[in-house]
Amino acid sequence: MSAENEAIIAARVLEHDIRNQLGNIYLAVEGIKAEFTENDNEDFISYTDIIINCCKQVENIIKRAKPI
């Protein structure tokens, strides 16, 4: 196996692992947000929105950096 193929496989594994963790973070934050937004705490909602947006940004970075 060539070094290029090994790098592509490593990048795909890394992409998969990062996406799995982002999915877990996203689901956890959405669950927390749904459970605790009854108090209408604007700071809490703002913080959870920031975390969700950061997860989406990292996902977009992964999509753009995907190997050919």
C-alpha cells in the first residue's frame, strides 16, 4: 500500500471519529437545551447555541477538507 493510500485511509478514519464525537456533542447539547430551556435563561440558550454552531462549523470544515 502506498503512502498516499495510507494517508487517505487515515484521513477517513479521523473524519469518521471526529464526526461521531460531534454527533454525540450535538445530541447531548440539544437534549440539555430541550430539558432546561423551560427557565428561559437567555445566557444558557446562548451558550448551547454557541456549542451547536461550533459543531456545525467543524462539520463544514471536515466536508471541505475531505480527501479526493
